[in-house]
Amino acid sequence: MRSLALALLLAVPGAVAAEKPRPNVLLIVADDLGYTDLGFTGGEIRTPNLDALARSGLVLSSFLVSPACSPTRAMLLSGADAHLAGLGTMAGQIDANQKGRPGYEAVLSDRVVPFPALLRDAGYHTYIAGKWHLGADAAHAPERAGFEHSFVLLKGGASHFADATELTESESRAAYREDGREAALRPGFYSSEDYTDHLVRMIESGLGDGRPFFAYAAYTAPHWPLQLPDAELDRYRHAYDEGYDALRRRRFENARHHGLVPEDAAVPARAPFARAWDALTSDEKRSEARRMEIYAGMVENLDRQVGRLVECLKRSGHYDDTLILFFSDNGPEGNPIDRMQTNAEWIKRRFDNSDANLGRVGSYAWLGPGWAQATTPFRLWKSFPTEGGIRVPAILRYGSRGGTGATAAVASVMDIAPTVLELAGVRHPGSLYEGRAVAPLEGRSLLPVLQGRARTFHGPGFEMGLELFGRRALRSGRYKIVWLYEPYGPGRWELHDLAADPLESKDLAASQPETLAELVRAWESYAARVGVVLPTRDMGYALEPAREWRVNSGALDGRRYSPLAQIDSKNVSRLELAWTFRTDDVQTAPASTIQCTPIVVDGVMYLTTPGLKVLALDAASGRKLWEFDPSPGVRAAA
């Protein structure tokens, strides 16, 4: 086998076989892309360039990543589990019991070896343009990971324009760096276009010396905020007026037609976090449809940038000797972004989200649960270890040297590093690098399947564990277990048979307790091996509330609040679900968050008086149980 021959031939890490010219590698990563957003997966968005790559390459329909951005990128560059690579959680999402623990640094750890460093040491040019998200200080910059030239957004996202507004309230602008130095953004900057400009210049600048290159296009599209150049804002105007319920059904049927979901699978019911489309007002429908229009335009723009990269390769004569890899870093964004930190108040104060301005500079919108669910046939979305959060579209193309078609064989983002290293003829150092202990590669090369030498990447015994924000999962063969906090799951282990039910719609925990127990033991072994430290609560960055209610009465105007005077033992029984609120936030949230909002959980109603005192009432009788004054922080029993 070629990999065995290389292992015998190469004596030191970074050494290469000199038997023939080494191929180039172009890695393209989308940000928060939906599984069915692309033409080749059944989407209506115009993506001719990615569709062409899919036709001339190998489509991986069971490609797995982490539930969120930076952990996926750490796994990508290291070929190891995110905890071993330092990204057991994301920056800002660490619980007190995780602080100072190995694996929870939220930066790329020196306990792994980024494969671009090995490529650089072996004579490759190494380039990156786009999102970094693996550390903002010099010690964790792209240069330290082996990139010769870089143009990067250090954090996980920002405005796509030159204003570089951060994703949460901040006095500063998002930081960009070029080759380690602060970078100024040109007037007219737009993320996807400028990342492509920089990467094309990098590639073309090094073509004359005969050295191969590794180029990493780390796009921030279609990550929120949803924004487009003015000339592209209306490309999908009115394309989504039917709403997300209709799109969910249409996309699901298309996915069935493409063989991506079982023939007998039913269209999933709408997620409980999205209101029925028909229940929205006309203004709400227009606002929601506009978000999806802009999102679709971002995906089309991203596809156009992929076309520009391909054209660069063709102009230089390197299209057919370059391995091209494409995938999304996680599933679509369906979380309530307005519930991040102070976003609810900040967005209203800071941005103009009118229909005329949405998508332009100074706007701030995100996809939301209704559209996110429509863009994947699988369960939930980004930030969850369910299939909707971790199964993403992926393509491998290697010209005449690689196969075409599609495979349902399971592969993961940890397989990219060993694939690229094998193709380049570069040896990974194993467990010791430059005198320090490092994690060995966990993935396997994808080349045997790509080149027709094997049918599966991992075989029937494939096993992969996950944990992020306390949400956890493990896949072993055809089975998978998932543990989610309420209201996303039951707060216990679920068991699913992915071979029969990739939608994770049927929990087999009660009917197959032995299988469940076996996989739970496997997850515990995984957790011990990689150093999982479970948080004390759900650490997701934008949480849906547990349960929230309002009074629905002919005497009220139907808005989502009711002053204390309107709640009594007679009308308390007429509370109906309006939206959700995390009860563990009741005594820590700003009073404005819960002012005049009755919240009923487990028989207790929480609400505020006009003086902003929080009251707890017995939901059945209206009897006051206690009150809490947020100003002095005093809780008094009734």
C-alpha cells in the first residue's frame, strides 16, 4: 500500500518522497451552510460552480464535523478530537468548572500538530484567507500553525463589510490580520470577495518557483449577519414568499429524490421553536422571507467565489493536479441570536433592520429556526451533535486521478489531515513533535475511496464521540446516542438507529437498553480519553427559553405581556405558550428581559410588577410565593 511505503521511506516528520511532483491542495470551507442549500443536494439556490465540482468529483453524503465553528476548525487542522486540540468549548462559553482544564483553552493547543506546519516544513507554500477563530494572540496566530501567508478575521464572525462590526456588543471593531500585522479593510470590502482576492494573489505569487501549495479558503458565508453587496440584494426577491414550512417540505422531497433520506421517511414536523408560517402577520412574513432571500444570495455569492478559485487553477494549468476539498464547518444557524449576551437590546438600538436596509451595512439579521430546519432534512442545527448540526455537504475532487459519483460511507473532518499528508507524501510525527507530546492522528485518509481502492473510509466499526456545551453524542456503527438538555431533548440519553432512521426521529432507548448501555460506556471511555469536563448547565451561546406563557383573553390585546393586575386566580388557567424563557435566568437577567412577562414553569408563575420586582405566584391559585427586587438583589418570601 502507498501509505505503508511512505511510512517505510520517510524517516523524519515533514520529510517527503522525491519520486514525483507533489500535487496542490485547495481546501474550501463554508460557514453555517445548510445541507440542502446546494443544487447537487436538492436546493433551489443557484450554485453552478459547486455543482460542477460535485459532478466531476466524489460527493460525501455522510461527512461529519463538530457542531460549531472553532471546534471543527481545530479538528480539521489537527486531525484529532476538538478537546485534544484545545477546543472542548468555544471562547466565551466556558463554565466555571472547566476553567484551567486541559482541552478547554478555546485556542488551538500545542498538544497537537497542525498539518499546514508539516506541509510548510516539507516545502509547500501554505496560504489561508478568511476566518481563523483559533486564537487571537500571536502565540495562536496562523503563522504558528504553519501558514506562510495569511489574511484572516481573528474571531468567529463580524459584519461582512468594511465596518467590521462585531457579533455582540463591543466598542471595538473585529480584528483582521495580514501575515501577522493589523490589516485595514479597503472601501467596498465584502468578506467572500476579498478573501478570494487575497487567496488568488497568494496562489499566483508562488507559482513561479515550482513548489506545490496548500490553500485554505475559510469563508464566513453564509454566517450571520446576513449581508450582501447592494447589487445582489434582490437576486432572490420574493423567492421565499411561501415561507419556511413550504420550503421545508419541498427541500425534503428533493433530498429524498437525491437519495439523501430514506424513501419512507416522513417530512419532519416543524421545530417547536418556530411559529407556524400561517400564524405570522404579513409584516412578519415579509421580514422572515427577506432574511432567506439574503441568505440565498450569500450562498450564490459564495459559489461564485468558488468559481473564481477554480478559474485561477485553470489559468495556471493546475486544475487537474490539485485536490479540491469542500465542506461546511457545521449545520445551519437556527439558534435565537438575539438571546446572546445583550443582543436583544443592542440590535434594536444599534441597527436598522427595516426591509429597505436589511442586508446592507448597519443591519443585523440571522436565519432563525424555521429557515434553518428547512435547509437540512436532519434533526436540529448548528451547536447540536444531532445530524442536523454535524452532517454537512462535502466534495472531493482530484481530476482524472480521483473518482466521481457519490458515497454514503461515513467520513469526518478529522480525515482531512491524513488525506492531505498522504497525498503530499508527508509523515505525521505520531505522538512526539519537537520534543513535546502531541496527539496522534485520529482520522484516516480518504484517498483509498477517492481513488477506487476501497469502498468505505472506516468500515462498519466506525466510532466517533462528541461533546460541546454539555451536549453530547457518540456514533458507533449504525447506532448513535445523543444527550441534550431540555427543551431540545429529554435530558437523558437517546438511542437512534441511523441506518434506518438518519432523521433521529425514533428513540430506541427503552426498547434496546443493552445497546444503549453499550454505547453509553463507549461515550464514557471517549470522554475519559479526550478529557471531557461536563459543564453544570447547557453552555450553548444562544439558548431557547424553557417555557414561556401569556394570558390569552378577549379583554387583552394579544401582545406578549400582561401586567400583574391582569393575572389572577380566574384567568391564570388561560395562559398559553407564547415563547420560551430559561427559568435559571429569572433572578439574573436584566429586569427589562422579563418585565411584565408571565412565565409559568412547573406550576410557578414568574412575572414583574411595574416597579420591576420579580414575583413568583402559584399558577393554580395566584398566591404569591416570593418576590425578588433586582436592584438590591433581595429575595423575600411571601
